[in-house]
Amino acid sequence: MMMAVLCLAWSCGEKPEPVPVKEPAPVMTGCVPENGAKDIAIQNVSVKISFDQNVKCTSDGQKLVTITPSAEISKIMAYDKDVTITLGTLEYETTYTVKFPAGCVSGYKDNPTEKEISVSFTTCDKKPVIPDPDPDKIPARGDNIAWKMAEKLALGFNLGNQMDAYVNDVADETCWGNAKATQQTFTKLKSYGFSTVRIPITWMGHIGDAPDYAIEKAWMDRVVELVGYAQNAGLICIINTHHDENNNEGPAHWLNIKAALSSADKNTEIKNEIAAVWGQIAERFKDYGDWLIFEPFNEIQDGGWGWSDAFKKNPQAQYDILNGWNQVFVDAVRKTGGNNSNRWLGIPGYAANPKFTMEGLVLPKDSATDRLMVGVHCYDPASFCGAGTDTKYDEWGHTGTAGKKPSEEERALRMTMASLYEYYVNRGIPCYFGEFGCVNKSSIRGSAFQKYYLEYFCKAARSFGLACIIWDNGVETADKGEAFGYINHGTGEYIANGSSVVPVMAKGQNDKTSAYTLESVYNNAPK
């Protein structure tokens, strides 16, 4: 994993220099190939720096910022106090110095001192991903807050297609076929080895008009009741806004990143609603303990899931919108005080996609210290994880369908997790899979590979310090579409092949015995 590390240095003058806000170091995508060859250059690196004064970095169309050694500055975008600089081709293992002249920072025009920011690019290991990392040999594991949080969250369960279900643009708990969840549901989850429950919640249809955006009391009371079930069962609980996001749907889906991108006024309107909605949620739960976690959004994107022309042309523009929304959320929660002043908050990246998250997410500024986590989702590969009745996609991994390269699918999964480890966990930032899963298969062989995949996923996540929360929508059979159902939402009893796959997922996340390794899981793949 290639990282750009910002190191700040400035000399003293008669007037104090504006101090950039500490931001997470941007990560460069890609890594050294396994054969040890090194990429000779890095293309189009974007570095974001925030100042405590407004910044102006161009004058009459001329760029005032310079970079040494010589490299092209292809774009400078300055928004008040934030500056994003997109650089051209940079040489590998080279440190560059970006210079901001005195006139670039408003209020400091008389100060001749230039601000210099170093951007260092380093190589990663020749073999950055190993099949079975030894957690005891990962640096600072015992003192790393991210590892501790992953162990605490461990294996989680999504109460999906429940409070996030909706009909005619109004959220309704049972409209997608699940019975109302009960205390027994949550108690059973705990007994199966789950430590966390994520309750996706759609608020659409239960939010009043501007400017108050008052949440309907009955809907909020039901959310409170479900959260109480989790507390009674001894589960960590995560709540969010879920299908309020707009994926090219009607205007009732108010978290519309396309609209925000096209209109500053619309973006302000959405921010106001985020602040109001989360202000009310936070106020209702301000006295709850730190076992309750807030997560602002689900899979925010423009409807193209990263494939739209608008996103491919300028992903940074959409990253910036979501980063702004995340900041509004954090500010709204912290403002309510009480236990919210220090509550853990899960922060999602674009589409909750690991790659887009690492490329574009800037963690919000937070008045609390070390209380932000990063949430991503993973259903890779989609052909296997999402296909149920088509037996062509029944197999996964090194013992699967002939013609695939040995171990390529296990390695792809490890690469994703290793990248998340390097960027977040190893830097003390907790990271979790808010959703993962694999649909129930229509064949016995397909079910065997589903079981292998889910165990491998959980054990690999554990090895890299990542918690994981299985997506369960209550749908049992493959012929009914996305059959991610393992547990009855009304009773907590197993459905489909839940009694087979849930124990191996729990083993993958919770079993610490030395004989149980990622390699041992790999060696027990279906033949």
C-alpha cells in the first residue's frame, strides 16, 4: 500500500502561521506486485489540506502553488479553508515539497514565509498480503484501539429488510415480508455467538416538513424499543439512515447526492435535514451507553455504484459532498451532549465500497478523540455472493470451478482486507464490514461453498483486525431473489441453512485457538 504522509514544517515570523487541521494521510491505490517489481510512477495524486484561514491559490488564472522536484500540478481546487491539489505523474520513493507562498493564505499577505508541506511516497512490502497473518506479530496489536474495537464488535447481524423496508415511499417494518422483531430474536442472536446487531432504519415517510423535520413519535418509539431489545440481550447496537438515500428514485429519498452536486442550495437543504434528523435521534439516545453506535448513512452514491459517467469523470466532487455530509452528522450528534459527546460513530465512504472509501473518505473533524470508525460493505465476488438459482455460480475459491487460477478468489478477498488493515487498523482507526454475505444456494454443492466462503471471510477479517456484520434479509430460498435469510426475524430461530453457516461464522470471528488458522480453513474447502 502506498501512502502519502504529510509532514508540516514552518518557520516563525511576526505573525503566526495558519495551522492546517490534522487530516488522515491520503492513501495511494495499488501496491507492489508479488514478483517484487516496483511501479515507476504514481498517477494523478490528490492531496487535501485544511487551513484555519481562507485560502486563495490562484491569481488571474495563474497557479501560485509550486512543487519541488518539478512535477505537474494539474488541478487546484480551493473552497474557503480547504485546498485539494491534484498532481501529475510522481516518481516512486520520492519526497515532494508543495509550497504555498505568503499571498496564498488570506490575512497573511505581509508574511514572506512560505508554507511547505512534504508529501512522501513509500513502497510497500514485496509480499504485502500473506495467507495467514499472525496477529501476535502485527505491530502494536495490544495497544491498538482499532484491534480492541474489532474484538468487541466481532461478529454482527443485520436486521435487514425490517425497519429499512418501505412501500409507497413510507418505511414500514413488515411490508417486505418479515414479522415484527421481538426480544426473543435478539436474545437468540446473542446465544448464537453474535456480539453486535446493526438495525438499518429508513426514516422516509416519518419525517415532517422543513425547517424542523420532526420525526414521527410512533416510528421513533419503535426504534427505541428495538434498541432496548439489543441492550437487554447484551448486544452492541448500530443504527443508521438506510433507504433514505436516492439511487435514481423519487424525491422522497432525500439523501440525493446527484441533486446536491448540481445545486449548492439543494446541498444546503440536505445538510439541514441531516442535522435536524440526526439531532433528534441523538437527543433521544443521549443517555444511552457506548454500546450504542450511530452510523449516518448506508451506501450513498449517485445510482451508478461507481460506474456512472459523472462519477468516473470527477469522483472527487462526489467524495467532497459525502465528506461534507459526514461532517454535518458528527457535528449534530456531538452538539446534543450527554453520552453523545464521546459516543462511537461509524463513518461510511462512497457506496460503502472499500476502494472508493480509501480513495475518497476524509474522516470528519471531531471534538471527541479516537471515537470514529470506518464502515465498508463487501459482497465480492458478486457473481457468487449474489447468484442463487444459477448453479454456474455455485462455487468459490481454489477448489471451485475448473479453469480459474489457483487461490485467486481467496487472494482477492485478502487483498481487500489487507488494504483496509494498512490504511485504517494499523493506524489505530477501527474498521468494520457493516454488511457482507452470500445468498443461499439451490444445490448441496453450492451450499457447501457458501459455508466455506462465509467462514473464510470471517476468519480473514479477524486476522486483519476487522469486525464483520452479516446481511440477513429474512429471505430463505434462492427462487425468491436475494436469499440472505439465515434467522427468522420474528422468533430468532434458524431458517434455511442458518444452523450450518452461523456457527462457522461465529467460529471464524471468535475462535482464538492456535490450531484454528486461516490456512486450516483454506485446507478444509469443499473438494
